[in-house]
Amino acid sequence: MKIMKAAISVRRFQVEAEHSLKLLPILIAAFPSSYTEMIRHLYKKIELSPDEELPGVSIIKPLTGVDPHLKSNLETFFKLNYPKYEILFSVQSEDDPAILVVKSLIESYPKVDAKLFIGIQIVGPNGKVNNMVKPYEAAKYDAILISDSGIKMGEGTLTEMVAELSPSTGMVLQMPFVCTRKGFASVYEQVYFGTMQARNCLSANAVGVNCSTGMSCLLRRDVLDKAGGLAEYGKYLAEDYFIADAIRKQGYKVGLCTTPAMQNCGQYSIGQFHDRLVRWAYLRMSMLPTLIILEPLSECMGGPLPFSKFEFLVAWLLRETLSPYVLFNCHKNQTVTWRSKKYRLKWGGLVDEPQVQPQKTVSVV
């Protein structure tokens, strides 16, 4: 049985790789004009009719632990310039220190519709999905924004995301970037997200290749429910990729917001960032050979540098020279560490169950 499953997994990878190679000439031919159009899209001005009624949005914020920036990051969601929304926080257990942070913010902003869910519903090995199932089921609006705990949100960003959610669009993503913070590790992250990650995201979306990142994404719940609902994707580690894929298969587009997702984690270092890069590389190897082929095609970093040209040069050289190190570590281990848990990743994105203790109690505050 194990040999048969392994053979099926290998065959899936072979089919995906063959499909990628067949698409390569088309993607290269379409790349220049599509990429230019995508750059223009990011700089376009969002205009909404003053009489246009905006839909309500349910914001799901899965939390695990705290860091020095958690409270200030979460507080930005209480200050959104948007007429109708709710914030649904969720933590895995009653001893999570994030509970105190959330409760203090709810008390400070009584006019904001916010709730806290304590406890998880296990639907698969993906801890983030397990943490989001209850608030997803309790959400009262059809538009769902899934937002990671480290995201710092601008007052008008939700309006911009909703403006991109046209009738033909099933999901709107924010391209990842990072806030300016102290230290060279912050510069290193900005150079990565402003060059390598940006070119991957822009070029893939420009030619219709799935390159979704779930740290901040707005989606239609009715569309996701037709594809099995959120719980269906607890069996994958990269649930964001497979959710976007399911939305695309229903004929909907996946759009990009003009404002990037500003990551603002209070705990960061070059070593921690390399661990993230290794995990992402492993995921790409198992799911998306297309992007591995397309990655060398372009290089960009839009807008003025938030640091010196010398710092940019050093960070860029460091990123380029350490790419083989990242790939080596990606192949060295068969497990992925995420949120203090280890997962064994299979071809096609499926993961083996981590060792967790079931938690059945769920309460709402």
C-alpha cells in the first residue's frame, strides 16, 4: 500500500512537471507585456462610487502566542476605515497569552464588532486551518478576509481589497512585503520580498499561474463552500495555494490588491528568515515546478529604497549567494517545521499528521 501511494505521488509530480514544461514557451512569450500590465495595476488609483454599497466583511485572525508587535498590529484592524466588518480572533487553547491582548483591545474599542474563539476543531494536520474553522463557520458575512497575526493593516486597505472583488473575481491577495524595522535582518527581508518574491508573485499572476500567499487574502465564502469549505483544506500545509486553485477551477479570477501585505513581526533574525525560505522552497518543490522554472526570468524592486544603496547591495548579494544553501537544506530533510510542529510533506502538498493532542472544547468570548 505504501509503495502504491508513493508511486501515485511521484506520478502526480511528473504530470505537474510535464505540464509546466509544456506551458513554458507560452509563459515566456506572454511574460513581458503581462508583467508590465501587472506593474501598472499595482500603481493604479482605486475609485469607488460614493453611492456604492460596500459588502460586510468577516476578518478571521488566527493567533498563536505573542510578540512585541502583536498588540499594535491587531489594533490596526480596529481602526479600519470601512463601514461594516467584524473581527473574529481565534486561539488554540485557554492558556494562550494572546487572549489577554485581544481582550484588552476589545475593551478599548467597544464599538467594533469583535469576538474571541478559544479552542480548535481538528479537521487535519494544518494547525492554522484547525484554528480558523470555528470563526469561519460563525462568520456572518459572505466576504471573508483571512489575515495572519503579524500583518499591520492600513486604514484604507480593506476598501482597496473589496474594490478588487469584482463579480468575476473569487479571491483577492495582498502581495507580501515587510515593514521597516531596526537591524540588517529587516533590510534583508525587504530586499527578498521586494525582489525575488515580488517577481514571482507578479509574473505568476500576470500569466495566470497560481502563486497564492494566504497571509492576507479576501475571498467569497459561497465560492469556497462549493469547493468543500475551509475544513476541506486542513489536509494540506499550503492551504492558501489549494484554496486559490479550487477558486480558479470554478472559473473565478484571483486578483491582486494594489497595497502589499505589511508583515510586522516583532521577533525576526536572518536565521529565522532562512528557516522560512527553506520551508517555502520545500513547498514549491513539492507543488509548483512551474515557479522554479520561471524564477530566474526577472528581478525588480519598485519604489524608493527605505535603506541605503550599500545595505541593498549587501542584502542582495547575501540573498543570491545563500540560495544554494536554502535549496540544500530544502532537500536535506523530509520534514517541515511550522509553528513549533513538524510535518512530513508529500508530493502534491499533502502532509502527514503531526503529533497533537485533540482539543474538543470551544468557547466564544
